[in-house]
Amino acid sequence: MSGIDSAISKQAIGRHGFIGSLYDIRSDQFEGGNLFNRELAPSLISTTDCASSVFYVDENLSQKDTLNKLNIEGSMKLSLMAGLVKVDGSAKYLNQAKADSQTVRVTLMFNVKTKQQHLQVSMADLQNYFIPDALENTNATHCITGITWGARVAATFEQMLNNSEAAEELQGLLSASLKKATVNVEGQAKLENVQQANSKFRSLKISFSGDVLIDDVPHTVDDVFNIFKKVPSMLKQLNEGKGKQLEFQLYPLKRMAEIFNIIKEIANDTMHSIENVFEEIHRGKRIINDFLAKIEQWKDFISPAWTDVIHIHQRKLVDAEGRTQRDIALLLEQIRRGEANDNGMI
């Protein structure tokens, strides 16, 4: 099954959407519209806890390595690398690969998840909210049916040195110290102080990026960990405690239409009834045409008033055929959009 026809997940990367937001996976952009005509009832959206936190230490060796560490899916990697999805501002930690060997740069990322929202796709009441035209929007392939909330915060430690050997040594020492500080022997994420006895860390420049505004100015590695400790409580002030959007679950519009029969086909018995209507019209036209052909040789002996009556019936059949075609075409489109049922065709 192709990506356009599949349910997929996409990282938010600083972007904001809503349940029902239309998305084009070909450009990895929001289309701007929504699948629904008004705010959904709370009963149609389930919200569950998914509390978790994890640290990543990224040595900024390449953008590919950074994206792999964060489990960015394949097509989104390409969109990020190609510039379809921008990584400036809060997402700049995704593109901080070192440009030279004299630079020391290590990023410590703190990823927190809080809540998951999910649209109850199978509920019959959902059909009352659809904008039928949205399912036929050629600029969109999917819509958001789920959102994972939380935050991702990154602290980048950086310093320029005079030679690559010294930079490599400090890079390795810093990376090892951060990894040791964040993971205990059982492999669980844990906030611990980094020993600051090593004076080599004192000249590091520290900068933050991510989903939470950091007011404090950190001067040491310990300061960074103390700030990270505050992140969960800071999220309680954002979006009713959910935080920021981390990931979207996207559902294909084509499959959504099939589930709710928005794109409907006419029942067989109704289709046969329509066929019979046109057959009757065509049969009437053939009878009149055949009759007119037979009396052609006698037209000079037949009263014009009598043949005029036949021609009037002939025109009525042609008009009826055109009118029936227009009515059925309109009703057929309405049925396929979910705006009518096929009872109107019988």
C-alpha cells in the first residue's frame, strides 16, 4: 500500500495542527483546511496519559545522525534535508552539525511525553461533522486523527578550539560525562550532577532551543540539569497541561471516505431502475422514429396536423431524456458526497 493510502505518523517539529487538519504528505505541509465543519464533541476524542521522558546525547556529527537519534521517519528526513520543513527557531537543534573539526559541539536533548489524543474514527456520530468537499481536496492526502503531546528541549554546549586534536578530546570527554549523568546502571533516565572538577567545561557556551521558553541563563552543566528538572512543571501551564505537540497521527482521506460511505455507490436495484428509465425513453424514441420512417412515402397524403402531434411527442421524449440526465447527474453527485440517499432516484 502506498504512503498516500496508508496511516502514518509525522513529527510535529514546531508545527501546530488540530484533529481534522488536512495534510499533504507529498509536500509535508498542512493544506490549511479542516475535515470538520465545527468543533468536535469531547466524546469523539479520547485523551490518555503517556507520561515518559528520555535523554539523548548528540555529538552533532551529521544531520543524518541527529535525525536517526530522534527516530525521525524516512520521508520526513528527506523533507527536512530538502528544506520542505524548516528547522529554524525552536527546531534548530535538528540542524547543528559541526562544520569543522576545531568546533566542540554536543547537544543534550530532553524529550517528555504527556498525553495522547485520538479521534474515535469508527463512531457514527462523527459523520455529522464532515465537510464533504474536504474529502475531495486534491491538495491534501491525509488528516490528523491523533496528536502526541509533551515537549522536546535541547541544550547545546559549544566551544571553538585552536586545533582538532584538542577539540576531539574535549568533545569525547563532554559526551561521555553527559551520558554518564543521564543514565544509571539499569538504563533508566535519571538526572544526576556532572562532576565539575574538570576545568575544561568552564568555557563552554550553552544555548537552548525547543518547545519551552527558558528564562534562566545556565553557566554550567549542572545548571542545565536543574533547568531540565523544571520542564515537566512548566508544561502544566501549556495547553491544559498537555504541553506542545510532538507528533501527528495521519489518516488517509480516501480510507476515511470509504469508512463513512461518503463516497457511495448506487445500490444495484436502484441502478437497474435508472437503466430501465433510459431504456423506456430510448424505446419510445425508436418507435416514433421507425413510425415516421414508415409513413415517409405517404407524407403527401397525411394531414400535417396529424404528423405535428407525432413530432411534438418526439420532442417531448428528447426533452425528457435531457431533463432526466441532468436530474440524475445532480442526485448522483449528492449521493456520492453523502448529501442524499438513493431513495430519491426510484
